[in-house]
Amino acid sequence: MQEQAPLFPPAKAELENAAQLFGEEARLALQMGEAIGGMRMGEKQALLLAKRETREELVRLIRQAKELDMQAACHPVAPEPLRTPISRGLR
């Protein structure tokens, strides 16, 4: 998203901001993996998930990620006319 932002000058700042929020959300997902001992699901992860404190930590991280996702999704961009080949009369 951040790489594409310069291609859309009216939306550049909003796209960069949303990209930053999604990046923070991705870091939280990695922290979730660390909390359960890795992203794979095996005995180690199952044993950690059985612990209340692990589940509470996951809930905390999930709620933070949800908030970041909602913030990123709520960045309004002023609409500009859609310029497609059809709208320009090309077929």
C-alpha cells in the first residue's frame, strides 16, 4: 500500500497512514505467534494455549489489532472521478 501511495496523489497521505497502521497490526500478529511459541500448531502451542495467561495475552493483542484495523479502514479519501478506458470512451 505504501509503495502504491505515490501513484494516487490525492490519497497519498491517507494510504501511507493506513499502511503504517496495517504494519503495526502485522507486528501484533507476530507477537501473537510469539505468545504461543510459534505460528505452527503443535503440542508446544497447545500447552501454552491451555494457560489462562496466554489466552489473556492473545485477547489483549487481538483487541489492539482490531482497533488498528478499524482505524486503518476508516481513513476517508476524497473521491475523484474514476478514469477507466470505458469512462474515456475507449473500448
